[in-house]
Amino acid sequence: MPDLKAAVLPVTQFQQNCAFLWDEGTKDALIIDPGGEVPRILAAIDQLGVRVTKILLTHGHIDHAGGAAELRDELATRAAPDPAPPIEGPDPRDAFLLDGLEDQAANYGFEGIRNVRPDRWLTEGEAITLGEHRFDVVHCPGHTPGHIVFVNHAAHFAVLGDVLFQGSIGRTDFAYGDPAALLTAIKTKLLTLPDDFVFLCGHGPGSSIGAERVSNPFLR
Ligand SMILES: [Zn+2]
């Protein structure tokens, strides 16, 4: 997939990987999980010279979703009189987290955060397109109830949020966490992908399905 490009920008004190996916031919772009530091995200958009067509959210945690409303408003100002790019995802089972972003902000010391409602919820079986590139929406609950990931079968590429990391998996020690559901989702929906599938994740470096299959201590 020579035209499909990807980059990450770590944002917030949690060093969350805001992901940029774009088509080098059309310069259309998807922004996944703009958790904060929106001015830096806008500078990166300018540096890449891309036009954002959608803002996507994998789940409702503040380091992933905290900057979504601000980014949408900033892009709306730039796009006027055209409409702002929509915010899409996560699965509606994370609505309580997006409705509680201001409470999460108070707990973690984030400032200027607003609750956000996506323009469209995303559920398993739906797909996001970026020009000719298709990203299937896969529901992977456990870290949060409504966590989704984006899988591009043609490019053997995925964006996994806080489900699977290099050498680790998402934490499940929240009141709503479900470790059994997380392991089931990883084993039935991610480890079934080919070994050469590469992925970006919410924190730290990306990896491949094959590497995690053989070396991730949480999947033994
Ligand atoms: Zn999270």
C-alpha cells in the first residue's frame, strides 16, 4: 500500500500515541485518538500538509479522547464554510467515559477538557474509508467496554489503541475492566490475523502480530 502513510505523535503526560493515517496521493487524513496538546497536533497536520477527513476514537479514556472536541472546533474554524470533520467511534458502550471526560480530567490534572459526543458511534462490522483504503471496525472490550480497533486487511496494518502493546496488554484494573474479555478479544480477533500484520498502539512502539504471538508474556 505505497500511498498509505502513518505516523504517531505522543501527547499528554501519558505519552499517548495520537496516530495520523493519510493517503500520500490525495493528502486526505484520519486522526486517531487526539488525547490532548491540540496545538501540537495542528502543527503536525500543517507539517504533513494533509486535510483531516475524520477524527476517530478507539475508546473513551482521557489520554485518547481528551482533545477531540477542541480539535474538531479548531478544524471547523479552518474548514469554514465547509463542515468540520466528524468525530467517529468508539462503540457506544464507552458513552459513559466520554460523558465523564471532565471528571477524568479532574482526577488526572488535565486542564481545558470538555466532554465529547461523537457524531457517529462505531460498532463491529462497520468500516472507515480513507480514499481506497478500508479500515474495519473490530470491537475489543476488556480495557473499556466499548473499545474498538481499526484493521486494514489489504495493508496488513492495524491501530489497536490500548488493547495490545509490544510485550504487554491493556490494563483492566478499572471498575469496568474485564481481563477475561480482553484476552478473549485478543485471542479470537487479533491473534487470528497473519504474523506479518503490523500495528500501532496507544503507548510505546508498535509491533507485529507474529512477534507478540511468540514473545508477549501476557499471551502465554
Ligand atoms: Zn485507555
